[in-house]
Amino acid sequence: MTNPTKTIIIDDAVPYAEAIFSHLGKVITLPGKAIDAETVKNADALIVRSRTQVNAELLANSQVSFVGSTVVGLDHIDQEFLKSNNIHFYSAQGCNANSVAEYIITALYELAETFDFKLQDKTLGIIGVGNVGEKVYNKAKQLGVTCLLNDPLKIDKQPDQVNLDNYVDLDTCLTADIITVHTPLTRSGKHPSYDLISAEKLAQIKPQQILINAARGGVINEQAWINTPTLANIIDCWENEPNINEALYRTAFLATPHIAGHSLDAKVAGSAMVYNELCRFWNTPIQDKWRNQLPPQPDLIEITEQAPTQTAMRQTLNKTHDIKTDDLAIRSKDISKVHNKYENYRRNFPIYREFSQHKIQITSNPELNKLLESLGFTLIATQSY
Ligand SMILES: NC(=O)c1ccc[n+]([C@@H]2O[C@H](COP(=O)([O-])OP(=O)(O)OC[C@H]3O[C@@H](n4cnc5c(N)ncnc54)[C@H](O)[C@@H]3O)[C@@H](O)[C@H]2O)c1
Ligand SMILES: O=C(O)[C@H](O)[C@H](O)COP(=O)(O)O
């Protein structure tokens, strides 16, 4: 039953918001960008994704005492303001790491098949080895890709948990065949990530290298990136979203609208983590009846084609979610149309499930079976094998 004394304002891109939160109070859902000082004035809790700037301007005149973010980026949250105003803050760290890692792995197969190379012959440089970077590393390692890792902050913070043999300095990491950034966007501290891959660093990049940014716009210097010849660029996170840079967009091998972390499983995990924290904060028992509303597991994937392993891997991953459709969904010759489609597509993003939610019929190719299992798919025997 709804608790009429509490009001919770929730970004309408939070799936199952009403089903999950309504027993805690009156739920009002609004587009993230439409949540403003007026709408939160009388609210008790505010639950955002990445599109609401959470700061003094938004909350100075409100009674909000709990802010939850169902995503992991923190660059839109003024945490100092929240702390100094005794507003409890929680963010769902790690909720979408697997989703982003699967996007990167899918992209690697797309690259390998398009540019005709074997993934096992390439090095992958991973800059930022937190929840996402660590998952990218573990999956890439399973697939036989050699990885170079860079994360000076992690080494400073947890020296005993880092196997230094795997870690290199930034310049060495930038020599990898494929470079992917997974840092937060930070502008202060000992290792700020803003402009980390600066014009100077981009000058070291050779035309046969590949650059990926699914972290935040601004980690790679876009003005210099435009003039940096590469084999391919994959960009999911941009400066000035949704008004993304036209030249960079036109030349990208894959240009997606900040959706790498948008699997249903990641979104639900983010919502559930924030919900659990709000229950704890309000000292209310957790309910999980809302989980009955989640869609069933996807249908069994059957692989009938007899393709070489790498080709079969690409085909199979694309059967779970083809990231080229996320590129095509916003493509247009008219950049203003791209800008218009950008937010609309991500706010109404098609539902897809992570690899671990899929069952695949065991194939006659043991190498393929092993690789699929290492990515979390469940392989099941059927009568034909
Ligand atoms: N495209 C998407 O949909 C999507 C989804 C999830 C996260 N993200 C972005 O990716 C970032 C990383 O996510 P996460 O969950 O792994 O966060 P995390 O905090 O778990 O990991 C970030 C890692 O980056 C490291 N780091 C910070 N500054 C660095 C620097 N200057 N050089 C090298 N390493 C540095 C940190 O030490 C940490 O280990 C998020 O902050 C968010 O901005 C994007
Ligand atoms: O910060 C994050 O967790 C991700 O960038 C996430 O995908 C952002 O999701 P959004 O709020 O933009 O839907």
C-alpha cells in the first residue's frame, strides 16, 4: 500500500519505477531533464539517472533528504553540497559494468570481422580498471586477447590488490592496438581524467590503432581526435551530448548514443540497489513482488551456420543485441536530426538482456562452446547433439 506521507520524484527512464517504489510513497515520474527546483520542492526522495544535475540550484529550497542515482557516473552530482546539507546520497556503483563490458566485447568482434584480423593477435589497452575495466579485462583475457592495464589511482589506493605485472604507464598503454577508456570524468585530484588522452597523447597514436570511448566525453580530447588518423573510432560517450561533434560522428566506425550500460539487467540492478538503500534509509522492509513483472528469459539461441569460430562469435553476440542497430537508430545526413534522435532513442531504448540470461544450444565447435561459456552464456544439450 502507498505511504501517502512521502513523495518520491523519479526519472521516468528508471524502469519499473512505479512497481518498485510505490509502496514507499507517492511516485511522480518525470523526464530526467525536466526535474527542476519546483518539481522537487515538496519531495522527500529524488531518484535520478544521469540527466538531472543534482546541485544547490535543484535542492536548496526542497525538503529532499535522500538522493539515489541508479547509474554510476557521478559527474552530475554535487556530492559536497549533499553532504553539507545532510542529504543522504547513494549511487548504484557497478550496476551496469557488465553491460558496458559486453558492449566492448561485441565491438571487438565487430572490429575483428570488419577489418579482418584475429582478436588473439591484438593487444587491448584498458585505461581505468574499476568495475567496468576489470570486467572488460577478464572477458578479453578469456578470449585470448593480451591486455595492457592502466590505473594509477587504483595502484595508489589498493596497492596490495593490484598485480603490478599487468599494469603499465599511460604511454605504454597507448601503444596497444585497441585502446578503451573506462575512467570516470574528473577534473581535480592527482589523476584527473578530463583531457587524459590530450592532443599531445593523441599525437602518439598510429593510423592502424583503434580508439574507444564508452566512459565520458572529455576523457579523449575531441578536437584533437578529429584530426588523429586511426583505423577506427568507437564512441558511445561524447562531449556536449546530445549535440555531438559532427566531424567525429561522421568518421566513427560505430557512433552510439550513450547506451553501453543500458541492458535491462543493468537498469533493473541499478533500480533495485537504490530501492534497497531507500528502504534501509526509511527503515521499511524490502519487498520484491515487483520482480514478477520482469520479462521471462529470452528464447534459446540456435546456431545452425558452420562458420569459423570468430565469425560465429560475432553472429551469436549480435543475436543477443546488435550494437550496429544503436548506431543506425540515430544515423542521418542531417546532424540536427542526429541530435534530435539521440535522447529520444536512449530514453525509449529497446529491451535487451545480458549474455548470462541467454541459453544457447551446444554447437559442434568445442572452441566456440568454450568461448561462449566464458562470456556467461548457458550452453545446453539438445537432441540434435
Ligand atoms: N557508456 C555507458 O553507458 C557507461 C556505463 C557505465 C559507466 N560509464 C562511465 O564509465 C566510468 C567507469 O565506470 P566504473 O563503473 O568502472 O567506475 P569505477 O569507479 O568502478 O572505475 C573507474 C576506474 O577508473 C580509474 N581512474 C580514475 N581516474 C583515472 C585516470 N586518470 N587514469 C586511469 N584510471 C583512472 C579509477 O581508479 C577506477 O579504478 C563511469 O564513471 C562512467 O562515467 C559509462
Ligand atoms: O553513468 C552511468 O552509469 C552510465 O553512463 C549510464 O548509462 C547513464 O545512463 P543514463 O542516465 O544516461 O540513462
